[in-house]
Amino acid sequence: MLHGLFALLVVLTGLLVIAYNRRERSYQQAAIPRGTRVLAVDLGAKRGRGPLLRDGEWGLVGRTDALLQTREGEVIPVDDKRAWPGYQPGKARPSHLLQLGAEMLLVSADPQVRSSPSRGVLRYRDSRGNVIPGGEVRVENTVQLRTRVLQVVADIRGALASGVEQHRSHSTYKKCFRCVHARHCGETLSAPVTGPRDRLGEALDDVILAAEIGPTEDRPMLPEAARLASEWGHRPPICASEVGDYCYCARSWWLRRRGLRPTSAALLAGNQMHGRTGIELLRVIWLTRVCKALVWASVTVTAVTLLAFVLGSAH
């Protein structure tokens, strides 16, 4: 009996070493610090959505790419973004900052989490899904950021209440140049062109591959959104991503809200990048569970082995 228990203990120890080493590699590939707990991952509509966070006070909803818990117990939202051509280390787009600010607001308010994060993280990745040097940007959860987010939420709420068509809210041609709604905007500052390719091999103009125009009226709310709207005094919920969209361009936000569902080369590549990153984070979750199970099994077998040895010695 003792020989069988020893053999089982050796097998469990070997499996534990393999699982632990694989988990360490997943930590590196997912670009998160060791010891960080992965609470939730959003893999997208086809592979599995993360938890929907809610803030009933401001009528906000949204999902983060990942929710991480530090060793100190703080819950931090993480957003993965595809780096744009000519990205400068440490930089972040205002629209990305505001989206992350809205997500930090959700983490603070949602009853599932109820944690006030001191910061969030933006991670800019290349076409292969690797975080580029200097691409991890820590965003402090300041009063100024929260105030700006709530101002944009109020602007969106006013635009929804008025029902008035929204127009281009900037004078930067580069925004139009890369906007996925450029062909259907009518107010674009640049004509669609096929630009040169940058060093990552990505087209500079985000060429639109396909777009589907929805009905002329606002697109119908999904059942979950309709239920929340009823609970919140018939206020339509605003997604955290809409805060970033509205900051980028009010017309782009309005076109998307009206049912324009574009698909661009960069958008498809970004979705693929999110999927690969999410799978690595999911591996961290499952390998952590496997390691814990193997540890408990090893401890149990060790205890049984010692007990059998003691009882055998007594006889």
C-alpha cells in the first residue's frame, strides 16, 4: 500500500510542477504580475462575455477586458487596445482614458465588486497581441477624470433625450482618416484612400471591409438593456465604450447608436487580439485552480501515507 501511495505522491508532485510552470508562462504571456488574481475575462460575444457591471446612479453599464485583483486585494480594470501606427510609449488616447475612467466608476458602484480602484491599466498591443515596450499605461482614478467622465455621460444623456442628429465634434482630419464610419458620415474631413503600410504591416486608413446600415430609428435595446432601463426610471443605459466613442467624435457615436455596424481591417485584428489575450488570462484562471487542486491532493496523499506508515510501524 505504501508503495502505491508513494507512487501517487510522485505523480501528483510532477503534475503540480508542470501546471505551475505552465501558469508562470501564462502570466508572462498575459503580461500581468505574478500573484495577481484574475477575477473575470471578457472573450467577446462568441467565446464568452465577462460580467456586466452596472451603475444605477448614473445609468452606466459595461464590461472590462479583464478584472484583476492585486496582492493587496484591490480590484483593477484592465483594457487592452491595439497600438496605432507611430505609437509613442506611455501615451494614451483621450477616448481610451475616458472609457477606462467609466469602467473604474462601474467597478466602484457595481454590487458584485464594490471596490474603489485607485487606478486602471491600459495596455497597448501590437498585431501579434504582445504588449509593446512602454505600452502599459497606468491611469490614476482622479477626481478630474471622474468629473470628465460624468460630463460626457451628461452630454450623451442630453443627446439621447433631444433625439437631434449629432455632427462632427472635432477638426482633426486624422480622426476621420481612421474612423470606421468615414464612408457613411457625410461630414468626413478626408476621403477614403488606400494609404501606405507602416512598419507593422497595417494599413494607415483602417480600410472598411463591410458595413451594415440599421433602420432609420434608434436600434432596439437588448432585453437586458430594456430591463435595466425600466429599473432606472426608463433611462436607456449608456455603455462605458460609448463614453470613449462620444469623446472621439459625437457623430461617430451617433451613427453607431443609430445602428451602423462597421467592420474594418483594424477592428477585426483588434477583436482577434482581444481573443488571444483573453484566452491567456483564462488559462491563468484554470491553471491556478488546477494547482490548488493538486496541492490539496498532494497534502491529502501525504497525510494518508504518513498515517499508513505510522500504523504499519506500530504493528
